[in-house]
Amino acid sequence: MTTATTPVIETGGLGKRYGRTTALADCTLHVPAGRIVGLVGPNGAGKSTLLGLTCGVIAPTTGSIKVLGNRPGGSAAQLAKVGFVAQDAPVYRGLSVADHLRLGARLNPRWDQPLAERRVKRLGLDPAQKAGGLSGGQRAQLALTVAAAKRAELLILDEPVASLDPLARHAFLRDLLDFVAELGVSVVLSSHLLGDLEQVCDHLIVLAAGRVQLAGDVDDLLAVHHRVAGALPTGAERIHEDVVRSDAVLPGAQPVDLEDLGMAYMTRAAVASIGGAA
Amino acid sequence: MIWLTWRQFRTQALVVAAALAAIAIYLVYLGSRIRDDYASVLGCQPSDCATARHAFDESYTGPLSIVGLLLIAVPAVIGIFWGAPLIARELEERTDRLVWNQSVTRTRWLATKLVLLTLAGAAVTGLFSLLLTWNASRYDQFIGDRFGAVNFASRNVVPLGYAAFAFVLGTVVGLVARRTLVAMALTLAVFAIVQLLVPTVVREHLMAPVTTTVAFDEDAMSRSDAFGINDRGATIVGYTMAGTWSLTDDAKVLNADGTPYTLQQAKACEKGSQAENTACMAGQNLHFSYTYQPAGRYWPFQWIELSAYLGVTLLLAAFGFWWIRHRSS
């Protein structure tokens, strides 16, 4: 039974190796319910691996993961609770838009047909159109519609806007915000660009080099990070250049925005990995 | 799941149904011709009978062999074009990410697809086999080579086993190989090897053969291809007892006391005409050893082979379920 206090994602020491390649290591997270989580990291940081582990298409090598209190992908009931749109929003090229809705209706007990039809209508998709003939943006919207009308408690979107032009990105994210509010679902969406997520997410996870660099609610993170020019104040930790972390209020410090914050952590990880290699 | 299975499968189903309908029309036509001709062979005037029989054999051995080979190819086609792409194409186009994240477990997804499409494949092959078996029944009765490699594999129940095996083989190979073309090629290769090895190496060992002693007489001579003799002894080549599966290519012809038949003995029988010679030799009380599968084992062989194929199919399916649950990601 999922309650409002059940964390959406809870992992402990989670790791995934492919042969000798470590895709994700020592990942410990606690994501409360009701958040829109931005998962940010450079290409190859392990974002897709973490999302695959969360919806259960990938099994962990080490550690534990619970999604909405259960093992991911373990049962039909668990699958019904998690909606997933994979990278590049795969759809059946030979099936029409209407066929995709019928697929959703046949395979999901909590399917919301009015919602699906409403979305298709508002997006201006022709139900008879074959999915193979849709544009990248339309395909992403169709995949999102199928995932949303499933009425899951958690929606996972892997790089949903990567293939969209800036205008479509903006429309996609605004539309996402609208129906997240309408459905009351938790959302995890990933991107290699923090700028995409900044406007929508209220919880941030920064992933780099297969490890979690930073995780928490956006407001909390902004409250403890500052921009300080010059010497490092006592009790503060320098992340990268003038971005520092300090729980205490620092006189004269400037606030930091989310994009700079994420960039500081990703840069620090990149520098450390170069330093480690040298 | 049933709807989705049908929706993704209906084009292939229509293609196969159309092909089957065309074959069925031809087979019904061929079947009625065989029946008419057979009636005239039975009602032949004694003087023309040999010619009538020969003509009957000549006219239908070709067409029936071709249709038989076609039926043997049907399971291969099912394995390659239905089985191999079933999962491989989903993995290639990444739609597994879509469909395996609906509220249906992979196990149920695979179970539905496997059961429905295996049944469809078996139904198509079974229908074809039923038509051909009916079609060729007079011919088989007349020629009596029911254990022949092509004849055995293209009649009655064994084609059902081949179809189920080929389809599940293709599916599982596709699941593991993850590439449609690779899976199609591998399926063809494996299926072809199995279909070559089973009739040539495996089938005859499914039941222990029977060895008996056959008297060398006119009847034995008429059921063999050749008889040869030299100073080391005499050999009968290609003898086949009516309706049986001969496992003896050639056998030494022996005297009643087990000693080889000699040239001198044969000389004693050089009378004049071939018929007289043979009658004389038959009077010399000769025999040879014959190893075979009796005619009455035709159905046990059909059932054993069907069961063996279905058993292997189940093992393959079990492996597929294990793989899709634990290894496929």
C-alpha cells in the first residue's frame, strides 16, 4: 500500500555494472512523494541506468532500490504504478495513434481513456496517423500520453525533450506541468541540460561519473549554496570557483541559481575524474 | 494482450492465410485427379496394369514430392518470419521499453505471444498436413514408402511438432541475439541442421530395429534393386519388405547352413530366362538377414517424434522465460 509518506524512490548503495564498466555506483537516494525531480548529468553519467533501475527494466548489480515501497517492475501491480517513457520515446511505427491508445487501454487496468483522448485532441494528433509518420515532438507527446493515461503514481521520463527544438521543449514542459498538477503524480525527468529542468523541477539530483553528486529539494539546496567572491569563509566548502556550500548565513554572499549550482557540481566531478586519471 | 498480439501479427497472418488458401486450392485439384487416376489403375485390364501403375507413379511422385518439401519448409518460414522478429524487432526498435512498462509483466506478455502464435503456426502447418495427407493417401497406399524422409515428415502429426519447435526456436534466438537479421539467419541454420540430422541420424534409433531372416525367392528379388555375385559370395541390394523402413542397404545371401552362396551354386541355376534362373535359386533354400522398422511402427514413430519436438519446444520456452526475466535488459 502506497501512502503519501512512502518515499517515491529509496535506494541504498545501489550499483550497476555491465561487465567491467560501472554505470552507476554507491547511489543512495531518498525522494519524497509529490516532487518533480530533475535528474541532471552529462552524457554517460548513468542517468538512463538509474531510471531503468527505477522502473525495473534493469536489475541492480549491488545495493537495494524500492520504488513506491516495492521492488521495481516485480509485478503487474507495481508496473501499473510507474509510467515510463524511454529515451527517444519509442512507439510502434506501424501502429496508429488510436492503436496506441487502445494498447494502453488493453494493457492497463487504471487506463484513463477520456484523459488520453483529451490530450490527443489538444495536441492536434490525428488518431488515424501511423506513429512512424509523427515528428519527434509528436512522438514524445504520444509516448507521454500513453504513460500519463495509465494513471501511474510515478512518471519517469528519460530525456523527454532531448530531441525537441527549443519551442517544442518549452511547450512540452509547460504541458507537463499542467497535467502533473491535474493528476497529482510524482515525476522524475532527466536531461543533460539543467536549463531544461530548471523551470519545472522542485527536487534535484546531479549525477556525474556514475555517482550522485548532489541531491535534495531545490529550495533546501539553494538555501545552503552561495556565491562568494574571494576567500573561503570558515565552515564553508568550496564546490567550484565561487560557488560554496555553507549551512550558516554568509554575510556579503550572493544567492546562486540552480543552473550554476548544477554546473558547479558537474564541473567539480569532471575535474576530479581528470585529476584522478592524471 | 490478445488484442495487441493480433494487432501486431495480422499482416503476417493474412499473408500466410492467402498462401495457404492457394496451396489448398491446388491440393484439392491434385487430390481429385489422384483419386480419378487411382480408380482407373485399380480397374485396369491385366495386360495394361504394369503400364498403368508406372504411369500413376510417374505422374504424381514429382508433384507430391514438391508439395511435401513445401510443407517441410513451412515450419522454417514460420520460425524465420514469425518467431525470429517477434522479440528481436521489439528490442531493435526499443519498443520493449514501451510495452514492457505497461501493467503486464514480461512473463505474461511472452506467454500470451508464445501460446497464441504457436497455436497459429501449428494450425497452419496442421491444416496443410491434413490436406496433403488426404491428398496423397491413395498414392502412399500404392507406393508404400511412408517412412521415406520427405513422406514421413510431410504427413499426419509430425509437422505440428516441427512448426511449434521452429516458432519457439526463432523467438528464443531473437530474444538472445537481439538482432532480427542475425536471429533469422541463426534460426534457419539451426532448424535446417536439426531437420537434416533427425531423419538421417536420429529417427531410426527412436525404437530398437527388428532383424529377421528373409527367404530368397521371386518376391524378395522383385522387392530389391539388384543382385550381385562374385567368388566371395552373393549380395542382395536395396531389398525393402512391403511398408517397412529398411535399415539394410545390402545383405549377404546365405545357404540354409549359413555358408555364403557361391558362384558354383549359381552356375547350376543358369537355365535360360531370368524367371527360370530366379525360380531355380529360390529352390536352393537361400536366405538373407534383414534389419528394419516394421510397418506397424509408423504411428508410434509419428507420435514419438511429435512428442520429442514438443518436449524440446517446452524446454526452449522455459529457457526463454528465464532469459526474459533475468537477462533481458
